[in-house]
Amino acid sequence: MAKAETFSVVGQRVQRIEGFEKVTGDSKFIADIFLPGMLVGKVLRSPFPHARIRHIDISKAERLPGVRAVVTAEDTIKRPWGAFFADQYILSVGKARYVGEEVAAVAAIDPDIAEEAIDLIEIDWEPLPGVFDAEEAMKDGAPLVHDDKPNNIAMTLDIERGNIAQAFAESDVIVEDTFQSMPQWHCSIETIGSVAEYAPSGKYTIYMNTQTLFNARYRIAAALGVPETDARIIQSAVGGGFGGKSCDDNNALVAAVLARKARKPVKLINTREEEFLAGCRPRVYMKINVKLGFKKDGRIRAKQVKVIADNGAYSAKAPAITGVAAMRHDTCYKYTDVKTEAKLVYTNKVPTGAFRGFGNPSAEWAVEQAIDLGAHELGIDPIEIARINAAESGYVSPHGNRVTSCELKQCLDMAEKMIGWKTNRANKAPNTGLGLACTVHVSGKRHFGDYDGSSATIKLNEDGKALILSGEGECGQGAHTAMCQIAAEELGIRVEDVEISRADTDLTTFCLGAFASRLTYVSGNAVKNAAANVKRQLFEQAAEMLEANLEDLISRDGRVFVKGAEGKSVTVADVARARLFRHNGAPIVGSGSFDADSVLPDSTRFGNESGAYNYGVQAAEVHVDPETGQVKVLNFVVASDCGTVIYPLGAEGQVEGGLAQGIGYAL
């Protein structure tokens, strides 16, 4: 596209396209979806962190009037599934591994009967010793969460780039410390839920409040043992995701098994308690040891990180999250010699998973504190340490990440000015602290096979309005509005004249979903390419009507003009109708795709994993009451390297939301 100042739609503070529906209550969340004959589902969960299931008796529950189905693992194909490691089942097979694990479920005509039926299910339990600390879990003789995982180790990552021993030997100052991060739950305003329907043909249709429609289809089909075509996933409105609704839980699968047995649609929505126990997977617990070597001038010469990550009972996305925590920060600062040792460990706790930042916040919290230790030892202002080592455009990290655009230093300058860094450090009030940290994240990540792309189709209707068909999900971040702005800009029509379809695996284009800060960049480019295809067809027809050359045409405000003779024009609607209503006519429909300029990392995780990297700086001034420990945030500033902002209100909301969740995590 052209430079930002030439845009007529992109960068404008437009209204969210679904905003009116939300404020009027017309948005259809999972709780708002009702199908004929629909039943209510309820799950029986393990009360033990580790226990063998000797026997389950469901006969009393089945006889309760109003109950239409009771299911256990015997009603499933007992095929393990998971994002990276297939280690969890739809319902417990043989034993339960954490408090809250799904063991059985019922479908009944109302919630009270479903709850009563759950109480009638009898289970003969054999409690087993549990393990609740990752370091204890790795010791010989510790109880095994999974019998096929010696010492409870799910994954080990050992990587060295350069010569770490030599780099530390050449360092003038070495600092080292260990930091323990804690879990954090998403607490989306809407809990995870689904409505599942089973057809006699063997096809499942599942309404889900998921962020990742096609990934959900893949995992659900695998767990149910059906072709992907027989698992249709339709996205409902989503009341917040933040990584917690990326289909690592069993909710939709349990609903599907109930629907198949009952031969009726089943709605299953987590209570808030269930959401904490077994719904959204919380942020991975991590113990991170950081060792940094500095030269006297503040340059980082060596970095060594040791990570012990608590996986909980099942792995979900924790293998990738652990890798991010161990390595991503090396794209933030410039150095060449690094060593990473990371272990992902099973325990009898709630499974962990994706949460905003995907491993970055835990690692950055640890590494940035270690940088502060180094700054103290060197007698150099921490912001100068950051400035000396900050990544720049053209930087290639030790792991092969290629930075094509970076304004981290400009973000440092801006944050320094906004927080009043020098003045506040020089005149620091008692019990008041000033801190600053840098961050880097991907814009998409190539790890679902050798693909990190998106696709879209745009249909230009006879009234000159456009419809985007895309399988990318909207989960509150404003991505659909940004996509409509991009299409409107490219086509030269109003954003009010662009709609986007509900994501549906049967009807919309293949897309990976909302994760890894990818949607505006990856799906936005796919929409732009689809719109360019539509625009080419539009101009071909308009050129005939205006008796002009194709290259002499421009479009804006819903009309196609001839350059230099702008009194000569036709409406987009007239062109669309002319293209359709003629002998051998056809509608104007165009598709586009985009795959980022990245590579699939090799077995050592070397390779440019993302097509773009985004940077930022945050600074805070806080006061701590020494008597009560109460922390007051006096000032907080954020400087983000956003590139060209497509949808300003959405971008601002993302920054503000991240700030709020970050403060919550820190405190």
C-alpha cells in the first residue's frame, strides 16, 4: 500500500464493525445459541490430583428421568490427542492426573437434572501419590504422571550458539540469579463453551467460542476419529480469548461425544470454577536461571538461560511456550553467544498453555531483572544498557531470526521521555521505584507444518458492497474491523460497505487462527491480495464502460474514475451489475492468500520463524508501603513499534489490555 498519509480508510478511527451488535445485545455468544431439542451437558471431574479409576457405575444416572446420555471413556475411541504431544484423552482412561480432569459426563433436559445425574455416578477410586513441584518430579523415584515419561520429563531443549565458555571468559562482569514465575489465568469475561450436534451421516457440527477454527477442527477430528470434513466448526461471538480459547481443552469434545450418544444437540459451558480447574490453560509456571556476561562498556557478551517449566498434567502448547521462553528474547538484544537448557516437566497440576505473550512475559521478567543486576554492577543506567544492546533493522539473532524492521531504540527514547526517566531517577522519593523493560514478539510463527499463511475470498455484490469470506476468528481484538478497512482501502469503497462472514470451516477459507499476533499482518495481507484480485476484475469491466485504459483508472468513495478526467466515472455498483447481467456474465469474486517470509526452524530451532517482529518498551513508577507491602502504580508508559496502524482504536485497546494484564501478572 501507499504511505500512511495517503490512506482514506486505513488508519482512520472507524467504528468496530460488530460494535453495534455488541452494545445492543445482538451478538450471538455460545450462551445465546439454541438448537431444536438441545440438551444441557455437565461434566463429572476428578476430585483427586492422581488416582486410578477401578470402576465407574453410571446405571443410576442413566435411570434418572430427564437424562438422555451418560458417557465415559468407553464411549470414545480412546485416542490420545494434543497440540504437540498426543497425551490427553477426551475422558480419563485408566486414571485421572489432576483435580478437575474430565472423567464422565451427562446430557439432560435441564441443568438441575444434569447436576443431579452427576451426583448419581459412582466411581471406585484408588488414590495415588502425586507430584506437585517440577524439580521434585524429575527426581528418581518420584511418582510418574505418565508411565511412559521417565522422570516426568516431557521435553528437553539444549542449544548452544557460538562458544559460551569463551564468551563468559571474555566478559568483564558476570551476573546470575534465579527467578520464579507464577501461573496466570485468562479470566475472559466469557468462559469456554460449545454446542455440538451429530448427524446420522456421522458429521459433527460444533459451535465454539474458539480463536483457532481450523486448528480446532484438526484436533477435534483426530480425537473423535473422523475425517476433518466430518467435523464442521462454526465460530460464535467470542467474549475474550488471550490464548485460552485455542482448543487445548476438552469442552467441545465432551459435548460432541454426548451429542452422538443422545442423538440430540448438547450445550456445554464451563462454570467459572470449571474454567479455573480445567478450562482455559493458565500461563506456564517457570523457574528461570539467567547468567549474563557484560563488557565494561555495557555490551552483553554472553547469555545463558536454564528453564524448568511446569507443564501440569498434559502438554497442550507448553512445548512451544517453553522454547519461546528459552530463546525469543535473543531477538530483542544484539549478542552472538548463547546457551539454553530447558526442561518441560509433568506434574499433577492443572495443565498449562497459551496466554498472551506465549512464554515471553516469564522470560522477559527474568532476563530484564538480570540486565538490571548487570547495570548495577557496571554503574551504568539500565536504559543505557538497553540502548547499547537494542536490536535494529537488519539484525539476525543467534537463532536465525531476521529483523527487517525495528524501532526499539526509538521506543526507548519515547518511554524515557514519557516517564521522566532522568528526573525521576535523580529525585526518587522514598520507597518509590522506577523500572523499564524491553520486549519482542512475533507476527505469526511458522510451526504448523511449513505454513504460516492465511487466505480470503471477497465477493463484490451487485449493490457495490463487498463481503469477505475468511476463516480467521474475531475474539475481541478488532481484527475483523482491520480486515474490512484493508479491503475498503484497496477497493476504493467505504468501510461501512464491507462485511465479513462468520468463520465456518465448511464455508470460509482455510486460516490458522488468532494467535501469535498474526492476524492483522498475515490475514490482512491475504485480504489485501484478494481485494487486489477483485479490483482488477472491477477495473477490467469499468475500462470497457468508460472507454479507458486499465492503468488510467482509480477508485474511491464507491466510484471508478479516469485519472485526469474525473468527471468521467461509474459507480462500483454499476460495474458489478454490468459484469454480471450480460451474456456469459459472472459475479466479481476474488481470492487471495499470503504466506509470510519465514522458514520452518530446523531440529535445533534455528531459522527465521516469523515474517516480522514487533518491539516495545514499558516503564513504570511504583510506590511500596514498607509496613503493609501495598503497591501503588504511580505512572505507567508504553511505547510500541506498531508499524502502520490499520485500526487505531483496536491497536490502542490491545496496548491498554496488555498493560492491565501485565500489571495483574506482576502484582
